[in-house]
Amino acid sequence: MKKAKLLSLLLALAMLLSLCACGAAPAETPAATEAPVEVAEAPTAEPAEESAEITVTDLIGRELTVTPGSYKRVVCIGAGALRLYSYIGDVSLLCGVEDIDNETLAERPKMFDSVARPYVLAYGDVFASLPSCGVGGPNAQSPEAEKILTCEPDIVISLYSDADKENALQEQLGVPVVTLLTGPDSVFDESFNESLRLLGTIFGESEKAEELIGFIAAERAEIEARTADIAEEEKPAVYICGLGNWGTTNHLMTAQDYVSFRVANVKNAVSGLGANGAQPIEAEKFVSLGEDMDAVIFDAAAVKNIKPLYAEDPAMFDTCRAWREGEAYLQLAYNAYYTNYEIALINTWFAAKIAYPDRFEDIDMAEVTDRVTTAFLGKALSEEIYACPNSFGGYQKIDTTTFFAGTQG
């Protein structure tokens, strides 16, 4: 009897242990089933994929294979290339610079040192720290492949426009050589926009490129809106002179298709020249136009060349009615190692302000300069630009009795 009770007790204990073992499994199951879910959901961001190669077409029609956003060592060659890159690209990626843009070098082209080049004012300290990728300057008609190679770039931005030579340079360097162009209408040209967009694509800065393009379009639209309803007979005739042309210019260098006048709806005092672009007119034509000039704008680049002419003949402007009536003005240099695009836009505001002072009375040129350079280069540069020797203090009305006879230039 006792044995039967003991056996029954042992059987009951075994059953209880078995039930406990079975009950433990559900408590452990959630941990077992949740663990894989946690592992799958844990990553909140996928690792960045490497940029894929794409094919782009540069501004002279060459197809190139590039890898957007991958470039770490950049060289810019040719007049204006570094300026354009500075608007969109990261200057810390530069691995070489032309001597003309390194103002710390003793032996280098110096013809533009006293003229405002905003990209040099903004980033000159960076340029000064870089090795040479060539001399640069107006007399440099071909790139210096050996110097470029020593900089070890992984991409080259160029403004040399010969396709065969660009292809040969690319073959020699073994890296993409991308050619930009900007067109005759300067900052308002669609080619300028296309160059900015191409830089944006290559360097992963498309948003920045579109912002700058939009800014320029908005500035143009405001200028045009203020002058759109002006009747033809109400437009003053303005003469632009001294536009840079390979560094040689004076009061006879002008243009019949000056884009700033077109955008600002200003009547150009010169027409019928038979060709577009900056070109000299004969002294006799300047005299014949004199009575029709309501205002005359001197580009600051011409002052150094006009001064000695004026010293020889102080009466050289007497046939110009605008000069006699004190309607003579100074704008900042339009060209200095190719076009200063931000200054080209600022000059358009100035031309509009001269022609239509009542409609642009609220426009302060220093504020415009700072707004534009901030959009282009990320820095307000009016003080530095106006302080350059050949800026003569910035935008101004000229005192016709003293300006060219004084110490300027």
C-alpha cells in the first residue's frame, strides 16, 4: 500500500515537472521570434552607393564619361575657367592653379592685378597655396600638359575651345577634360547657364547651379520690369566705352550690341558698326556721335589708357555733349582675364540707374554689389572690389574737370 502511494506521488511529481517544462517554451518564444525582426529593421540609412558613370556633352559638343561627385583633385585652365568653377565647385578640391591667379608669385602675368576680379578676392588665399598648373593669361594660347600632370588632377575644367586639342590633352592626361563656354551675352547667355549646369552635374552641385541661374533670371526680370513701359522716344542715348579687348582699350572701344543696355532697355548711342562684340570706332565717328550722347559710361579698364591721351589733348571729349553736361560715369571693369560675370550683372543695374534715375532711385550700388557677389561667390565683396586700384572707389559720376587729369590710374 505504501509502495502504491509512493508510486502515485512520483508520477504526479513527474507530470508537474513536465507541465512546467512545456509552459517555459511560450515565455522564450517571443525573444526567439523578435530577434530576427530587430536585426532586419536596425539599419536606418543605407550605405551611400558609389556614383555611377554617366555621359555628358561639354560646351563644344564632346561626349565625356564622368562620375558625378567623385572628383577630389581639380585643375582649371584657360581664361575664365577658374572663375566659373569658383561659382559652383568647392575650391578646396583644387590641386593646382594658373600663375596669373596666384598673386603671391613674383614671376607671372600681372596685367590684371590692379583690376577687381571677385573670384580672386574671394579665394586668393586658397589659390596662393597651390602649385602651378601653367602660366595662364591672355598670351597662353595652349595648356601646359607637363605642369598639369605634376598636379595629379582627376579632372580638368577648360576654356580652350579647340576640340582636337582638348581630346589630345585628355589622352595625354588620362582624365576627363571638360570644356566650358559662355557666349556673347555674357552672364545673360544660355551658354553661361549650360556651363553652370554642367559643373553642377559633374561635382554634385546641381542645386547650387540652379539657385544661381534662378538668381540671375530674377535680377534680370526686375530690371526689365522697371523699364518695360518706356517709349522709344523717351530713352536716353548712352555711349559705352573702354570695354576690355585683350587688355588694350580706350574711349574708342565700344559695342553696338552691349548686352547690359539691351537688358536695361537703354538706347545705345552706337549702331551700324557692321559687327557685334567690342570693337574700336574711328575718332571721327566718336566726334560725329558726340551731340547725340545723353550719357557716357567709361569702363574702369580703360582709365589707364585714356589718361595719357587726355594729358596730350585735354579737349578730346569736348565734342561729346554728355561730357560737357557732366553726364559721365564710371563702371567697374567688365573684363579682366575674360568676363567678370558678376560685375557684368552689377553693371546692368548701374546702366539702368544712369539712364532712368527716377525709376532706380532706391538702388544703392554697394548693396547691389554685395547681393550679387554673395549669390555668385558666397561673400559680400563691395569693399574689397571698390578698394582695388583700378576700381577708383567704385561706381560713380565722374568729375569731368578733374578725373582724367588727376592722379587716378
